[in-house]
Amino acid sequence: MPAEDDPAAAVRLLRTATAPDGSRPPAWAASPLAGARRVLELGCGAPALAGEFGDRWVGVGSVPGYGLVTGTPTALPLRDDAVDGAVLLLALPRLPDVDTAFAELRRVLRPSGTLVVVVPAASPRSIAELRWAPVLGRVHRGGWTNRSALDGAGWLLAAADFAVLGDDRAAFTLPLPDAGTARALASDLPRAGLWPELPDAVARRAEEGLVRRAGPGRTLPVPLRRLVARR
């Protein structure tokens, strides 16, 4: 599964990132599925959303442990119509076979089941994000297996015969208080699926950019986009 390079990093960053209203990515990703009886989480390689759903949660991953059922996005170990909710968390831009993954999600989702897709929001919107464009523009320009999943996620869902019901964005940030934190983030962000896997030269420049901008009270934008679709 794409973001399983370091499941602990994925969960740690998702639980640390904060929006201006105080919300965090796990609760934000889970909220459209509040009424679902059984929810499949597919994406970060560790139970990022297990606490949001309790015994309604089932996670699928390619690395054993963390309470996950072993499987991949293109071969889900679930029967047909097994769940009425699913979350594809930070995985879509790193999937090599989007068509098969969506076909599997349609198979395991019950009729009228809800799919939530969360991807990094690569296009800057706020003044704060625009100030980071010299660093983050290089990061998001390449490295994604499926770059169209960032700006074209809605189109991909519609092409897979999902009805897109909602498409919104949240401006999460991570604290960037010092150079040590900056260097750790440069390593952890690709492992968590918030950044793509970067060529060495680009990774080095990104790390240097984080270190230069680090300081007390500083934050790094990690905006996310959430699409809600129905089978």
C-alpha cells in the first residue's frame, strides 16, 4: 500500500496537524461516515481512523500488524457489499492502478455506500500557502505515481462511476519550531503520504527550505482535500 513506508509517521503527523478551527485530519476524514455501520480504511498503513469508528472499523494493508487485514487496494480481502463506508486516505496519488482499486471499492461497498477520498491539496489558496510556494511547488510537481489524483480526483471518481457529493478543503498545518523538527518532517512527510517520494536533489532542497523557515511559532502548511462520493 502506498503510504506504508512508515505507518507510525503517518499516524503521528495526521494526529499532529491542526486546522484553524482546532480540528485534526482523522476526525475530518471520518465525519462524512458518522452514520456508517461498517467502515473500511484503506491508505496510511496504520489505524489512523480506528479510534474514530471503534468496532465499526476494518483496516486493510499490505504490512501485517496494527490490527489490519492483509490485502492491497487492488485485491481487497472482503466479500461483495461488505461495508457501507470506505476511506481512501492519502493513497490515491500513489496508486499505480487506479481503475482496479476503484473497481474493488465498488465491489465491497454496498449499494449507495459512501466513499471518502483524502488527498494532499497541492494548489496554494491562502497567503500563507503562497509564501511556501517556492518550496512546496517543487515538492508537488513530480514524484507522485498518479499526479492527476491531486487536482483531478473528482474527475477520476466520476470516471469510475461514483457520484461526487462533496469536495472541500481544510488548511491543516504542522508545527515547525526548529531545524531538528524541519529535518524530521522532510523525512516523515513522504513516508506518511503527505508528500511524494522525492528525487534526492529535490528532497535536499525541500529540507533546506524547511530548515530556513523554521522557528518559534512557525508552521508548515499541509492542506488536504476531501471528496465524498456515493456508489
